[in-house]
Amino acid sequence: MSTSPDNIDASTSLADVAAERQQAVESGRDDLEVRKAFGTFAEKNPDYYADTFLNIQQSKLPFLHFNFAAMLGSFLWAALRGNWLLFWISFATDMMAAANLGLVYRYSVAKAQAILDEKAYLIERFDNWTTAHLIAAILFFIVGRLVVGWLANRLYYRQYSAWRINSAVNSGVKSSRWIIAGLIVALVAPLTLYRSTQDAPDARACIKVARAIQDAKPVTFKQRFDCVTISEVPTLVWLKRPPAVSWERAEDGTRQKVIKESTAKRPVNLNTWLSEVTDQSIDEAKVHYGHIFDGITKWLRSLLNAIEAVFVGTPWPVTAGMFLLIAYYFAGPRVAIFTAATLFYLGIFGFWQTAMSTVSIVIASTIICVLLGLPLGVWVGKSRFGSMIVTPVLDVMQTIPSFVYLLPAVAFFSIGKPPGILATVIFSMPPMVRLTALGIKQVPESTKEAALAFGASPRQLLTRVELPLATPSIMAGLNQVVMMSLSMAVIAAIIGAGGLGFIVVDALGQSEVGRGMLAGIAIALIAMVIDRIVQRANTQQ
């Protein structure tokens, strides 16, 4: 039996129509199920949120789509829907607007008092502040509401997605959540608004209040309340002042510890007590272990003198030629030309001697960082115990402000170039340790297993396999050490390290902007030259 082409086309078209109808039916069922899930989650206004969530799923939601209910209700709407992230965002923006309004009131009162006192400069100042805070309040309110309206449905859809996975996630509309929101508002809003409308007492005034309370003198409730709530955190721990400790030199040259009890009757806070105890401990350490600190200082000075003999004591044509040869050999002609331009800059502006002094300090610091950081990084990379011990120390070293490094250096080693080198080493060592450990950890296990299979000892595995493969990471750490040592040059100059950093510090004190900028450019050029040489050398290797 033969079939005509017309019959084939007709049967095919009927099948396509049937398939399209079946697909439409299934699509409709899926759409109904999705909308039902949206409605179950939202409870109120299910159609609105179903349309919005479908648009988000299909990436069809307009960029300028706002939830006007959230814009009007702000944190109350967010609390009602159980979206606490949006609650804190909206509550924070509203509180910033309210705090600025409180400042408007505060400075308006101050302006009125200045008018009575006939102080024109204060009137103008308070008038400017009042206007600025009024504008800020309006901007915080309007922009905050727009942001809340824009985020509302997007964050609410994220909440819906989490609810689909975990039914314990907040859903629906529950007025009981307003109780939690009310408690938060009651705890935060009144105190914040009160702080914005009042002048907070300073620490000295609160100390007087505390002493008046100790002496049973009359103190108003407002003074107590202000010192506890809107001033600094109240002092909770009062301690007896530690005895004064001095070290007097005896006839035989030894030092004897002399303790004198404090005659002050009033207690001191924890800050003062711990500061005095720390100072006394440092003095005692210098008395008992001063020979160790003197030995370290002598060794650092000898190392620096040896390096300065090469860079400072050598005639400048020889030193310049050495730099150019090193740049050309390790980094090529382009870096050599840039090095020549840098050397010309140092010479033409009279920075040659100070620049060589800075380079000497950087090289001395780098040598110490490599001698200490390389084995420490190997230990961290190969030992989990070492990583647990050293990593927190490195975190502290990298987060403490650089000026803080000067304190122990000066406390134990006085001032000069040796303590400057130590402060630079402490500041610059973490990258060397971290990147060395990273390079050791990144050596493939298969490579190490192959080396061990061929009879390599642990020492041979380290020196002939792991360290060579970790060389790029180690060189990156070396580069970072040099860069951070140069960045520390200005700060170390504060304690007498000298070099280009001293010119910058002196220019800052004398308000000589041009001189300081020229010295700063010299430091930047030296850093760029060293960075290019190390990078190119690492790439060629």
C-alpha cells in the first residue's frame, strides 16, 4: 500500500500540533505548580510575587524594578516578611537619616547660643553644619528607600530559594516578627538619637565623674548616664598602681633593683596598669639581657658596614656600571636603559649617597629575611604543626601597623640603623615565609614519589626537587621582601635609619613638599628597577 506525500504532510502536521498541545498542557501544569509554590511562600499578594519571581528566574526583571510596599514600609515590611538582611539594611539607612536630623537639632541649638553670645565665626560654622546634615538626612532617607525598594524582591527571591531547600527558613507573613523588630528598634533607636542630639563628655570629664562617685560627692543622673552610654566604654577594672621600679648601679658595676611603693591613693585603669608593668618588664630585660641586644646590634652594624663599603665606599662610576651590568645580564637591554635613567635621576638631583645608603639597608634586611624566612617557609610548607604555629604569627605581623614595629626596636636597641633594619625585617619577612611555603606545597606529589622511588633521601628531595620547583614562588617572595623593605624606608627613618627616607621625613617636618616628592620619586624608581630585574630573572629561569 503506497502513501502519498500529501498524506505524509498531513499526518506530520497533526503530530506536531498534538505535541505542541501536550507541551502547552505540561507547561501550564508546571507554571501552576511554580505559582502555587510562590503563593505558599508569600501567602499575601501571591500573584504579584509569582510574576516577579518568574521574571527573576527568566532574567526578565527590569533593572529599575522596585517594590513600593517595601519602599514605604522599610524595615517594618522586611520584618513582616522575615527578611532580616533587608531589615538591617533598611533600619541602618533610616537610623543614619534620623541621626543626621538629630545633629541638625543639636547644631541649631548651638547656633542659637552662638547668636546670644554674638560669636560670628561660630554662627557661620554651625549654620554650615546644620545645612550639611540636613542635606545628608534627606539623601539618606530618599536613597535608602530607593535601595530598599530595589533590593526587596531580589533578596526576597533569595529567601524563597533558601526556603525551597530548607523549610525552616522564614516564609509567609507573621506579625509576631514585629515583636523582635520592636525590641531591636527600642534598644537601638532611642540611644542613637539621644547621642546625636547631645554633646558626649570626653574621657577626662568621665574620670572626674568616676572619682566624684568614689569620693561620695554629688553627681547628677545625666552625668552618670552620659558617661556610661554615649561616651567611651566605661572603665570596668580599677587596679592599684604598680610600684615604681628603678635599677641603680652599684659600686662594682652591677645594677640593683629598687622598688618604691606608689604613694598614689587612687586606682588606675587596666590600660595604665599594664602599660607601666610592660615598661618595667622591658627595663628589666635590658638590664639582664643587655649583652644579647648589644651583640645583635653589633652584628647588624657590621653587616651594614660591609654592604655600605660596597655601595657607598665604591666610586660612583664603578657602582653605576655594576648596576647596569646586573640589569643587562638578568633583565635585558630595556631594563638596563631604565636602570641608567634611574641612576641619572639619582645623580642629577644629588641623591646618590643617600640612595646607596637606602639600598644598603634594603639589602641587609633582605639577607636577614632570606636567612630566616626561607627555612621557616620550608618548615611551614612541610609540617602541619609548623603551619599551625607560624601562620597566626605571620597574620599578626602583617596586620599590625608598620609604626608599631618601631616600638620594640627602639625599646631594646635604641635608635639608629640597626633597629631600623630589625623593624624592616619584621615588616618584610611574612611574604618570604608564606610564598616559600606555598611553593613547597605546590610541588606535585607524583614528582616527589618518583624522586623517592629512585632512592632520593629527604635532604636530596628538598634540595634537588622541592626547592628547584618552588623557585618561582620563592623569587616572588624575594621580590615582595625587597618592595616592602623599600616601603619601610621612610618609616624606619623616623628612628634614625637615614637614607632617602630621612629626606622625606625631614621635608615633611619642614613643609618642603618639592624636596620630599623628589626623594619619594627616587624611592619609587629604585623599587621599580629592582622589581623589573627580579621579575625578568625569574622569567628567564
